[in-house]
Amino acid sequence: MNERPRRAPRSCCPSAAEGDDLRPVEGPLADEELAALAKAVAHPARLRILRLLARRDTCVCGEIVADLPLAQSTVSQHLKVLKEAGLVRGTIDGPRVCYCLEPKALRRLKSLVAAL
């Protein structure tokens, strides 16, 4: 049987050196933003996904499901929540979606929590 060679995942990961976020870290809008981000990370499986993505240099596709004791549909739902919150970026690579962290959003979350 002829197997097609696996392509290496493309890098969808943005540069970690993107510009600083000058939005306020206090006030009603910052509180709403922090609440939305906190809700996205308020599940152990989503935290595991973020940690898994943080350990990788490239986009991660199917390995996420292989590294978690969860069904593929459950992992997909958690990735959807993280993507909607802006913490994860997903790019289409053929029939797959490859995911990586969104460093700017993680820096913003850290800033908002630090301002508490």
C-alpha cells in the first residue's frame, strides 16, 4: 500500500514580539474582557490544551487529541471556545485545522490578571 508522506505542519504561529497592547487594564471594558478570557480558561481540559500548544514550536493538528484522554469531538469543542476567546489561532491545512497559541491574547490575559 502506498502511503502519502505526511507534510510538516505549517507555522501559523504569530511572532511573540508583536507590539505592546496599550488598552487599559482597569475599568468596565477591561473587566468584561478579563471575564471572557477567564471563562475560556476555566476548564482543566482547556488549560491542558494551552500548555500543550505552548510546548510546541509549530502548529499542532491531530496530536492534540492523541495527547488528551478526551474524545475528538470534546477536544474540538474546547478548541472552539479557546479560538472564540482569541487565545488560540487555527489555520486550515488541507483536511485538517492546525492550532497554535495567540501570544498577544496571552499577554493581554496576563496583564489583566496582574492588574487585579
